[in-house]
Amino acid sequence: MVAGDGSAAREALSRAIARVEAARARGQALPMSALRPIPLLGSAAAALGDITDAGREVVAAARILVTVQESFPISTTAALDGRDLSGFHTASVRSRSGVESARRHLTAARADLIGPAGALLPPLSGPAKRMLAEIAAAERDLDGTRRGLSVLSHLTDSRSDLRLLILSQDSLELRATGGYIGSFGVLHFSSSTVRLERYEATEVLPEPVDKLTPPLELEPWLPRWWGLSNVNWWPDFPITARVARDMFARQGGGEVAGVVAVTEHAVARLIGALGPLQVPGYAEPVVERGFERRVLYEVELKRPLDQPRKKFLAELSKVLFERLLDLPAGRLPAVSRAVDHSVGAGDIQVWFADPELQELIEGTAWSGKLPAPRGDFLMLVDTNLSGSKANLDLVKEARYQVRRREDGWLRARLDLTVRNEGDYHPDLNPYYNGFLRVYLPSGARFEPLGPGQRIDGPAPDGPYQVVSQPLEVDPHGEQRAVFDYWLPPSVAPSGRYHLTWIRQAGTPGDVLTVVVGGRTVRASGRDRSLTVDADLRGNAMVEFLRDRWLVQKVADLFG
């Protein structure tokens, strides 16, 4: 199914159900059938029956989903400026009942497995528990599918008429939600059609009517007034998206029903999935590898520059949307994987003004919303203030260590090294001028603050404490920043510690490492978040005894 091959999926499911039925037949034949009346021994036969019942339900659910998948049109023949989406609307409405039917089969399978999962014999309970975990994951996926179908149904409805603002974020000039917004586009969904209404550089937008007051730290670095290009100051995407929608209207763009933010990493993955793109007026095709440097050359470095300067991006966007809206079936799996990767990494974020639509993506990676803290929380939010492209060669290595003291408070240390590995360039990399904000749980105490650090108080976009520090790193130089602080006992009740570390969108190369409870865990560049659980109850006693030993040694030394 993931590969988009319905025939192969059906064959695999036929083999699976044959194995399930064979196992069921063995359970009903001698000697298993003779063991059923015998206590304990008979439980194996009963469990086998329950497990094969669950297998039947899972296969039934999968067969429904194959049918759902095959019901979607992959491409049409309409032009880019009026692509017919009525087939997608019909399929999305029809498929929702299929997804609900598949969910009922999975619910029945879960009920069949409850008994075997609680069996005393590990050979029975182990496989049943593993199957329950798989079913739980499948149910989460189905819930996501249900939500996605509801959003698709709304966008493609013949009665819909809405515009979505596309923010193209450049992470080479890092901002809180991914990067500087150098270009924007508008997708118009109307009467079951979609078209790319416009795609231009943000510089073409006029000065906003009734200017908004910019954030205090950002204001000195704005070239003119605060506009759409710099609205993404807050890492919580729904807040940034609401400001972007308001700012776009103030700059004459009109009303939009939602905002989609995309980094160049997401665009590169889509190009890799679609194959090389030939952009009119440019001899060399556009490919995934080295995409960010290709854009840098076409927009910033080549001479003479295009007029308008971002013509390459505008022409590329038209070709990209045309390919996406005329997608052959064979490319669908690769595109789906590219989108999944980008959503998981924060390179695609979505917000809707309609509360009902927004509710459908709440709690998913699509929303870009910062999570409600449960236990410890950490996020590094870096902003390139001076408009260089130094983030292309900027490397951050962050190491976070936590230990618990006998009074329940946790001592935390965040040790960050920032290296600028690029060569000097007067415009692209004169030096790195960053403003780093560290999001922490409310109640964190600093004793003392490090050089250049300050407490900014509660975060405006969530229940977090924020501490900040400027970053100034010359080419081939580095800067180290160490944050020492205390976390309240409420972060790890009874010594059970849980950490959620959110990676800033647009920073897949940052190295994030956690050391806690005798464990060392490193985040993957593919993932937006890192979660770590640890039991610190024993760790507190070790720290207590060590500290008492140290106190006694000092006392002995001084008599």
C-alpha cells in the first residue's frame, strides 16, 4: 500500500489471510482441540482462536483501505489555472465511510487480543501485545487519514471558495518557524478547481496600512517597516500564521483562509520525488541535491542578476505546482514520502482560520503548534538578525544534562557550541548575528545567568519560561553558550522524568544530545521532536551520597 501498488497489496493480503486460516485450522484440529477443556493448557487453543480472529479483522481493514486508496484519481487533464478537483472531492467523501469501516474492524481486533495479551504464558501474551501495539499505531494513522479526508473534502467542495497563503521560508537566513519569508504564493480553491493565483517576492508588497508594532528585539534590524517577510518571530506556528494573515491583508494581499509555510528542504524533497524539473529560461535542470546552493546562486550570486531578482523561484514554483497537480500514479508513493518527511521535520506547517478545519489538524505535526508541557521541555529558537545567509554553514551542537538532587529539584545544564564553518563573504557571511531564545518549563530558576544572558519572562506563545542570548560568530569561528538552571520537582514527580525537546524547523543539521538517568540519547535530523523518559529515583540517592562525601572530605581537610 505504501508503494501505491494495489495489486501487490491484495496479493500480500491474500497470502496473509491464508496463513491466518491455516493457523486457525491447526488450532481446531488434534491435538490442540483436545487440550481446550484442560485448565491452563486449554488457554493456548483459546488464545490461538482469539488471535486468528484478530488477524481476520486486520486483513479485512487493510482490504478496505486498499479499495479506498484505489478510488482516488491521480491525475487529470485540466490546465494549471483551473485544475478539476471534483474527482478528489467525490473520492474523499466516499472514502470516509470506508475508513470508518476499517476502524471498526481494528476495534474488533483489539477486543480479540485483550485476553491473549493478559495470558500468563509469555509465548501467548508476547505476540498479542506486539499485535496490539501495531493496531494502536494503525488506529492513529487511520485517525490522521480521517482528518485529512475531511480537510480535502472541504477544499475540493464545489461550494468552497477560499485562498491559502503560501510562505516560502529560507532557512539559510533562519527564523523561528524555519526561515526568512522571501517569497509568497496564493493558492485559490474555487468550485472544485485549484489554481496558483500568484507567486512573487515579498518585496513587491506595499507598505502595510496601519502598521503593526514589531517585536522589540527585531525592530532595530528591520530594513524598513515590519512586513510579511519577517512575521515569523514566534516558534508556535498558529500564532505566526495569524499574524501573517493579518499582515498580508494590511499589505494589500486580501483575505486568506489559511497559511501554509514551506522551507527549501521541503521543496528539495518534492523535486527529488518528481524528478528533475526543467524551468523555462534556465538551461540546467533543477534537482534535489544541492538545491539550496542552486537557489543561492540564481537569486544572490550570479551576474547579472535576473530582473526581477527572484524570477527563478517564481518560474520554478509554476513548474512544481504543474507537476504536482498532474501527478502520475507511479510518482505518488515518492511524493507521499517526501511530504511525510517534511511534515515530520517541520518543513511544512499549516494553519486554517476556520476553527473546524483547524481542529482537524490540531495535535498533528501539520499544525506546528508547540505542545503543552508534560514534564521537562526544551527548544532552541534562533533568529538570524542581519539578513545574511550564514546559516548555510552554521553548525550547532547542543548537549543537555539533567540530574536530580535529594530535595527533588533537578539540576539542568544546556551546553551549546555554535560554529560558523563558512568562508567570509561581505553580503552572505560577514559574520553570524543570531538571537537565541531557549524555551524552558515555567518555574525554571537561573543561579546565576551566564555572560550576555537574560530572562525574558513568560513566553507569549505558550506556558514556557524564556532565556535569551546574542550569538556573534565570525567565519571559521565558534561561540560557546552554557545555561545552568534548576527545574522544579513538579517536572519529575516521584522521580519519573519526561523530556520533550522540539527541534526548530529548518535546522536538520543541529546535533541535539540528552544525558539523563545514565542514558545518552541523540536526536535524528529527520524528526521534529525528541522525547526521553528516565527514572531518576536512584540517581538522586547517588548524588546525595556523593555530595555528603564531598562535604565530609572538605570538613576533614580544614579540621
